[in-house]
Amino acid sequence: MVRRVEDTSLVKPEERFAYWREFVCRNYVTASAVTEVRDASFSGSLTSQDLGPLLVSELRAPLHLWSRNTKHIQQDDQDAYILSFLSRGRGELNQFGRRSVQHTGDFVLYDVSAVFQYDLDADARLVKIPKSLFDQRITKPRDLVSVTFPLSAPLAPMLSAIITEATRLDLSNPAQALVGARLANSVIDVLVAMCDLFREENSAGAASASLDRTMRYARANLGDRDLGPEILARIGGVSVRSLNRMFGEMSTTPMRWIWKERLHASRNALVMNNVSSVTEAAFSFGFSDLAHFSRSYKSEFGETPRTTLSNRPS
């Protein structure tokens, strides 16, 4: 968990922007960048460190424009989101046909596995998040990309405080790996909760709200072995038949969806150091047969849960 500091003042004035583009791409994703600021006047810095499975950074730079296209995606093929929080300045993100304008205090989420354009003139704090850690816990995550979350949104001040503190801490000592993993858990937990509340306040319709409420309840209660269609229908305020129809529109059934969520939750618990054994990972999320759990896990992820446990950072 090495703390990395990059600054354009370390190179010749005529090399500053090229140096900036290279180290930002190295830390995050391949993309094109342009600026109207002359090289000699361009001043940017990026301080980064790993936070469990996340990467957190503090970025300071004048106006420059990032663009990621299909060729860039083919070059590095990364499967992650970047959460951007502005502590000063302005940003404008365009992705999936949506335009999000950021001002000081605003959050925005973008998907690096898809084309985007991001214009930035700001001091920003960035969090790179493996998509699996977010997608497994949120319904229709693409709907939350390139959407502005203002600091006035529920839980946004809490999330900004955690991220700000995480970028300021020096966790380069290997003995602090557990601290980093716990902070990463906090970032993901609060981000997901903020998105849930934001979506609840901006629900597009009764059916969508019912499905969101049902899925949130299920994800919070995966350890309940009685969890099934009847309970979910009651939580969603719909009939079991209507519930089956809603899940059918996603080409699944309530129970198939629950079992897949349990598998992904178990994997995340193993990866994020939230459990100490395969047995704990299985039983914590509603599995009662370890052999069945291991077979299903390997079928879903291509490795056994014991392999995942042994490969995680110590």
C-alpha cells in the first residue's frame, strides 16, 4: 500500500502536460487529454494510495479535457467506476447520453469500461472502484452514472468526509492494510446507501420504486434462509405474480436472483477481509450446505472460495 505523489513541477516546463497525462493514465485509465493552458503554466499534482481494493487520490489541476474512446477501452479493458468529488472548481461529464455538471461539493460516478468525456478544472478526490463491488449491491447501476449528487443529498457529507480523510491518511505501512480495508468497506457502504436514498427520492414510478425497495431489503437480509418470493412480495407491496413478472423482465426469477446475490456477497466478504473463513462467508449469507456453496461459487467465478480466500491481501 504505497503512497504515490506525482507533480508536474518535477519536470521541465515544456514537458509538464505530457507528464501529467502519462501519470494520470498510469494510475487510472488510458485516455486522451488536451488543455489550452501552456505547458510552462500547467501545474498539476496527484497523490494516490491503495485503500483495500480501491484506489483513492487527491488531484489538483487547471482546466483540461479527458476523452476515453473505444480504442482506449480495447487497450486496457478495465472494469471499474471512478467516483469524483470536487472540493473546488467545476467539472462536466458526458456518458451514456447524459450530461452531468459538477460544482464544488458535488459527486459524480463514471464507468471506465464505456466511452466518456470529462472536462475538469478543479481540486478533486477520486475513488476507483471495481465494478463488482458496486454492481452486486445496487439495482440498475448504469442509471446512476453521469448523474450529479449534490452535497445536500442524504449521506453525501458523510461520504465526502470519509473520502477526504482517506486521501489524507498515510497508510503505506503494511501493518495498516486492515485499516485500509475497513475504510474501503465504509466508502462502499455509504456510497450504496447514498445512491439508494437518492433513487428513493427521485423514483420514476411505483413499479420501479417497488422493485428497488424489494432488492434493497433482500441485499440487507441475504443471511435470512427464509428469504423468498413471499417475503419480497410483501416488502414490495405487490403480489408474488407481479414480483415474478418484474424479475422476469430482467430474465431471472426472484430465487435465482437471491442465490446469485448471496454468491456475490460471499465473494465480496472474502475479498474485502470481512470474514475469516469460507464457512463464515457461506453461512453469513444464507448457505447451509458448504459443498453446494463451493460448487456454485466455482461455477459462478471460475475458482473455489478457498482460492479467493488465499489470494486476498493479508
